[in-house]
Amino acid sequence: MGLLAWPAARIGAAPAAPSSSSSGVWPRALAVPGGIARLSLGPAAVRPVAHLLQADGKVPLLVVGDVIEWTALVGIALSATPGEASIAVQAPEGSQRPLGYTVAPKRYSEQQLKVSPRTVDLSPEDLARYERERAHQAVVMATFSQPSPQALRMQVPTPGRRSSSFGLRRVFNGQARSPHSGMDIAAGTGTPVLAPLPGRVIDTGDYFFNGQTVWLDHGGGLLSMVCHLSATDVQLGDVLKTGDRVGAVGATGRVTGPHLHWGVMLNRTMVDPALFLAA
């Protein structure tokens, strides 16, 4: 299921649709809505600071690399309009320079789903609950901590068939809703769910749409979430290694059957988890 299921080249620019030549480097670059742009910031003695400028303020970006070559990783929203875009790179003395890149178009498939009518046409009570949960999770999603992650290649949190891919345009009971903001993995109830990268547990809860959910902070604005769990085996503040148990697959929240919804967030934007996996 999608995150909370909201109701209805210039110099230094990244290529719009990079080839697989970056194999072995994660996340893989794919500058499309829902993808990731890798922007070279060049050499510097200290890690540069970069931001995505939005109407409601500046969003810090994950910058990786070393003194020889720094790279800004930019999560591109599914709602992004294809075309020219830019980030702001801050110099040590405080001045800023823009760095442009191009977002290429991408069309995602459509998926028809049948779910409980109460999870599509919300009652006043359920709508109020959803609004409270949305406000809470907005705070969770704004997490930006240091240090930045040391590794970015992720492990799939649970074995199974990919039953629904990122970006699908979803229609619930004949009504269009937000695109699918994660990867669904078909697995039986009770199948272990493991941490995809080292991280700290920053939120657990049982939410209207997402069911039992755990959020992990991997550093630098890179977060991940696992939803619809039948059991949660961690607590707020726990620090996990890759492969540590988080919980178990279930069918809580708005679902059509047992599965794991896995979401990855970069600079407060849900991006395709597949870009963090080995092909």
C-alpha cells in the first residue's frame, strides 16, 4: 500500500535516464518521477551542504563521497513534472549556487484493487484518525540525522514475489487514489521481516491504511518503512544492523491479503526501492 494512501544537460547535471553503466553503485540513478538523480558536486575538503528548494522551505539532501568527489542524491517525487529542475549547493562561506538536472518522463501502469469499502469511503471517525496519523507521520518523515549511511545497497526485507511495483496508478473499488509509493512483496503471514540497512527505529504504530508499521532512519534523510505487519519486534530507539529482525509479514491495514509493503524515502520523497537493490 502507499504511504498513508492520501485521498484523492548542463555542466554538473545528471543525465535524464542513465544507462546501467553505474551498475555496482547504489542507489542506481534514474532521473524520472519516483526515481533518483545523482549530481556531482566535485571535490571539496569537507562534505558540501545541498538542499532541495520547495515552497515550504529547504529540504536537506544526502551527500555521499569523499574529498575527491562528492555526490548529491536527490529523490524525485512521483508528482514531479518532467523537465528542468535544480538544487542549491552551499559553499563553506554561506553562498549558494544552483545545480541543474533534467527529469525525464515515465508512465507507470494502472492497478485495479478490491478492498473493504470502509477503507475507500472513510467515515468521519476514520477520516479524523487518518488526519491525526498523517500529521504524526509528517514529523517522522522530516527526520534528517547524521552520520550519513556508509553503504547504500539494500537487502530485500523479506523473501517473496514482487506482487506490486512502485509507481502503479491505483484504483480502489473503481476510485482512483494516490500512486503506489513502495514495493509489495507477497509472503505468508509470519514470514520474518528484516532491516534492509543499518538504522534506528524512529516510529512504530498501527495505522489506518498501513496497519502495523515500522520506520527506520538510515541517516542523511534516507528512511525506510515496512507496513501491514502481523507482529512488531522492535521498539522506538532500537539500533539495528542489516538483517536484524524488525517484525513479521501480515495483513493489517488496507490490504487484499498478506504481504509486505516496503517503502524507501529520500529527502522526504518516496522513491523506488528497486534502485537500492542489485539488479
